[in-house]
Amino acid sequence: KGAVEVHDEL
Amino acid sequence: MNLFRLLGDLSHLASIFILIHKIQTTRSCRGISFQTQALYVTVFVARYIDLFFRWISLYNFFMKIFFIASSVYILYLMKYRYRPTHDPSIDTFKVEYLVGPAVVLSLIFNYKFEFTEILWTFSIYLEAVAILPQLFMLQRTGEAETITTHYLAALGAYRALYIPNWIYRYFTEDVVDPIAIVAGLVQTGLYLDFFYVYFTKVLQGQKFELPA
């Protein structure tokens, strides 16, 4: 599973 | 974006409107922890600093602006506008015990050892425990105005709704964010006993009172 690259959550 | 996260963000938005409404209608910030509100400003500023260098979406942009502006406005209401109703003697939780560990953990457990990434991680860890001064105050006074409990319910629901959002994203987008997930579980866990009282009492029309 790819770790999150860009934090797109608030 | 998915329904769970949208409902979570709307619940977060609602919690802020409920709090501002409570302070303005009762013209007092009785029962609200200034320390928790100050921690939230710290969380938002540390996390939303990427407003200056990363564009996600219009929604993301406006929500970040709103959360920073509204949380600063709440501090203003508490510290200046309705200052006489703020009683620091019952808001005594030592926030150093929250900020300290959040700083240390963000230096150890992060995705990348970069300034903005460590700030983001710090904000995630701090947000998980930022409600403690408020819950501590609730414990000490043993009761809360009904509207304050609605504020806390909406605030607790916000991150609780992020949990199904993370499950959904795991299966549909193949992404996982372990730091946010672990912190989100802790954050939601801290509300469980509040939710128990809230659902068994407040929603039955009774006043919010903790068993003596």
C-alpha cells in the first residue's frame, strides 16, 4: 500500500 | 473526497459554528477551555502552513482559511470580548504535558524529516490530545451546558468520521496514512466516555451531568 505522498486531508 | 470525510469536515465546521453561537447567545465562555482552543489554533497553524506552497483544491483552501480564522476569532472572543466570563482557575491542565510529547514524537515518527512535514506530524499528534484540557474541565465541574455538549459531540464526530474515510481510501485508492490513523483512533477514543454520557443523557433530554 502506497504511503501517502501529499497531505490532502484537513 | 468521499462522503465520510465530507461529513467529518462538515461536523467540524458545525462544531465551530455551535461554539461561536454558544458564546454569542450566552454572552459567555463558561465551561469552555481556553487552553484547548489555543491548542487548536496551534494545530491549524502548524498543519495548514502548506497553504503557502501547496495547492490541493478550492475546498481545501477555503476550509483551511476558515478553520484558522474561526479558531483565532474564538480566542479573541474568550480573551477579550467575553473575558470576564473566562475563569482560568478551572482551566489548569498542564498543556506542556501535551505539547512536549507531541514535539518529541513528531521528531521520531514522521514520514520525512523535513520542517513542514514535522510540523504536520506535530499537528496530528497534538490534535489527538488537544481536547484533554476541555474534558478535564468538564470532569472537574461535573456538568456542562447542553449546547456545549453539542459542540463536543460535533467535534468528536469529525475525527470519528475520518476513520471510515481512511478505511474507504485504503480499499479504493490504495493509500494509507498510519500516523493520521493512529492519532485519529486515540483522538476518537478520548471522546468515548463523553459520547456515552451524551447519548444516554443529553439526547434523552436530560442535563449533562457526570456521576458524582
